[in-house]
Amino acid sequence: MVLSENNLTETTPVQDGNEGMLMSQYSKNYVERVGLLKMDFLGLRNLSLMANILDQVHQLKPDFDIENINLNDTKTLELFQRGDTSGIFQFESAGIRNILRKVKPDRFGLVVAVNALYRPGPMENIDRFVKRKEHREHYSFPNDVLSEILGETFGILVYQEQVMEVASAMGGLSLGQADLLRRAMSKKKHDVIEQMRTNFIDGALQKGYNAKLAQQVYSYIENFANYGFNKSHAVAYSKLAFQLAYLKTYFPGPFYTALLNSVIGGEAKTKEYIQELNRLGIKVKAPDINLSQLQYAFYQQQIIMGFLSIKGLRRDFIRNLIEERQSNGEFKSVDSLLRRMRDKGITEEIIEKLIFSGTLDSFGYNRAELGDFLPELLKGIAFSGQNVDLFEKLMPTIKHRPDMDLDEKLDWEEELLGTYISAHPVERYANLIEQNGFKKIDEFSVEAQVTTIVYIRSIRTIRTKKGESMAFANITDPTGESEAVIFPRIYQHAKILRNKRVLQLRGKVEKRNDGLQLIVNEITAPQNKQVQAAIWKLEVPSRNNSSEFQTKLFDIFRKYHGKVPVILVYEDTNEHNELSEKFYLNDSSEVKEQLAELLGSQHISLIKK
């Protein structure tokens, strides 16, 4: 924005700009040269984020005032020391989080310093800054003036204001001249720098300093001033960051609710924040037909996903759904939902999205049951038209059956919600991970040899210069995500390496850019150790069998449910899949006969211990 004491048209040519505002035809340098004041106003997404968090906090604690928090709060500083700054303005990148772990700021001033140092140029001073902070590198000041100005940054010029203070306090320059020196150094105007050198040394001599010291100090300023960051900016940015970190520490529910709403549609960030919530023990619930609003909401100490989180769900339908619920109360069943929303935009595609995103779980049926029930229900609705009595008579009965397996459920959730809600695929191997001391992704460290169990989210294959195939895999577990590199020697034998699979990887962790990657030297299928007295081991052709085969197998699970665990072995990959308790069988002869008829007796075994 350009300001003037007179009409701007008397000073600068103007033209029509955006949103009906006039725009100066002068560039920024000419604007300043003709004596106009130019001010930049930044619009920050994080200010909206802060406002949304505070709206929720004030519902819990009406008298809370973010401006009165202690900027040296211990728990908030510990958050910075851990680098636990996802969602925190200016401190979210992997690089600056590593710097926070190095510096370990124990006061607000050091948070500000990290913010200023993590920029091109000043970054080269970070290691020296850390060593001096930890008293591992000696430094001293030639006089008390420099000690007072540079003491807070351990003798290192970090801020532009320090350049001005040294120029004024030691060189006798006015603050106006000191600001000209700062600008000249940042823009490398050598003629001005040389002129100011003479002024600085002359001023220092008049203040009683010797010429050699004055020359040394000026050279030091010249070397580092072009790297200096504006301290007032760093403090303002860091204060906002600290306030957000304070809210994250003491009000995590409202903080993450607003944070997730700010990244709707961004799958990577959504997954990252939901994984953090899982580690914190804060439940994230799938959309709920009777509880969800448009966006995420914090309700009874849990975060409920909003309808906007369901990919492809139209806004007009969401609006109609919420209005119908507000006007006529909660939906009691699937048929009541379809009956009430029949003329308000509901379609078979929408119902499918609601079922497999978990939005209808509260009706008391599992997703497989609702999915099987849907075609019959739609036929009944189509046949009965507007006749409610006829619809109720034609209403089919929902047949009970085991739920879809976890992998299928999670595939649907990732497709529709962009993240996993029911569980993470790796969680079924929690005991195996703990018993064997396998490393989780957030425990990776550079140069470490690790064994880890991960979910293969995606695979990218390339050819080397020699024409050999290799792969890069995006891997995840409940603690985070990383990249795995599979070189040709391993890749050519890795037949079980596929998308959407849980695998056990062994390899070496290396640093790459601002993150870590796993160089894989072994790939196997994880196998849980069983402690039960007996186990059914069933060999099936693959994960992708015919629907007729799947139906027959699930009928056996339902009819002969018991307490004996079941392991499926997929013949095409030799992968072992330990089924959940709802698929446990009994050990009767009838079960054995049914399984033998379906699979063949050579493909079933009841292992007793």
C-alpha cells in the first residue's frame, strides 16, 4: 500500500488495479525515490487458523486470552525442543525441525533466533551457534558495547537490527545512517559500503576506539550483515508460532480440528495430522450420518470427520442432508435415510460412499452387510414409489455376515477419505514388532541398520543406466512415512513387493535432502507368532479370488465361528494373513469337512501345540 500526505495523483501516475483499487505505475524503487511511503500487508492463512482454534477454545474456556500466555512456558518450549512442530507456522519443515532439536530452545528468544537462522546464508552459522550455546566453542567480545548487543546470539550477527545497533553505538552513526548501511549491505551497494566504512571508523575514533578494532568490527559487519534477518519480523512470526504451539500443547482437540479443516483435500497433511492424533490418543472418528457437520468437529473429546472429507460427495447433497436432519431429527436406519432423502439428491453412488466411508456404521450393521443389502433395498424403493406402507412391506431383511477384511476396509477408507480411520494396516503386527524390537519409522536414525514392518502405499519403478529395474516405495506405519529404495539386486527377487501390502523390510537408514530413506537389502512377509493351543492354517489361491469362492468361505466363518485363530496363506505370494477374532473357527470335524470340500484337504491343517 502506498501512502501520501497529498492526493496520490499529484505524485504518481495511477491505473486501475485489482478489486477496484488504484495501482501506482511506478515500481517500488521509484515510489520511494519520489518520497512516498510503501507498506506491505501480509495475509496469513495461519491467522485464520488461529481464529478458528480460539473460537473452539472459548467454548471450553470463555475467559482464555491468547495474548496473556507466558512466552517462556516450559511445556511449549519442550514441544519446540522435540521438533514436534507440525502445523506450527514457520516451523513445520523437516529441516527447521532438525535445527530445533539441535538448538533445543529453552526461552522464547532462542525460538526467534532459530526462525531467523533457518534461511539461506544465516544457516551456515547454525552449527557455530549451537556450539557456543552449549559452551563447546569459546568466544569473547572486544568491549562491553558488542557484548550487550551480540550477547543474546552468542557473538553472532543474526538480526539486521544488531547491525544498526553496532553501527550506532560504536561507529557513531545516526539510526538513519545505520539503516542506510544495512540496506547497502543487504543489496551489496559497494560504493555506499565504502563511504560508510570511512564514516564508521571516524565515528569509532571519536568515541575512543582504536583504528584496528574499528576496522575489524566493520569487516565483521560487512561479512555477515547481508545475511541478517529483520528481528521485528522474526519476533512477530515467532510469537504467532509460539501461540499456535501453546494451543497445540494445552488444547490439542480444538487445535487439530481447525488444522484438519485447513487442509481438507490435502491427503498427505491429513494423514500426517491423523497419525499424530493417534499417537496422542485423541480419537478421530469416521463421518457419522447423525453427528457430522460440513467440516471436522470436536465433540465429546474426539474429532469427527465432516461430510466434506468424503471425496465426491456433492455440496448440495450435504446441505440438503444437514437441513433435513435439523428439521426432522436424526436418521434411525438406512431405509429412513433413503426414504427421507429420496427427492433430495441421494443416488446409489452416494449411498455407496456413505456405506464404505463408515458414515452409516452407527446404524448397527457392518459395512459388508450394508453393501450386500443395498441392491435389494434400492429395488424395494424403486418398486414402492411414494407408497410408504408398501415400502415397509417390501423392506428386505439385512443378512448378517462377517465384515470385510481389514485391508479391503482400509482401501475403501483411503479411497474415499484420503486416510485410514479404522486402523493402520501395520497395527495387526504390533505384538511382533514389540517382541522383536523392530523399529518404527519415527525411530529411524541415520546410519542405523533396522528391521521394520511397513505398509507399501505406492511403488515407482525406474531403469538404471545399465537397463536394470529398481524401485522407490512410499512406506508408512502408525508413526509416520518414509521412502524405501530397492536396488536391482534386491528388486529382481522381490516378488512379494506390491502396492497395498504389509511387508517386513531390513536395511540401512540414510539421509536424503531434509529426510531419511531406507536402503533395503531384504524383503519378507511378516508372520505373527501364535501362542494359542491350536491354529487353522488355510491355503487359498490369492487375495483376489472369485466372489463365489469368497462367499462360500465367509459362510463357513459365519456358520462355524469359534475360538481357534485362522491364518490364510496366499499361494501366489506365500504371504500369511492372520484374521481377526470375528473369523475364528471351532475345531469340529464339520469345519474340517467344509474346508476340505472348498479348498482341498491338502490345503488345510489344524496345527495343535
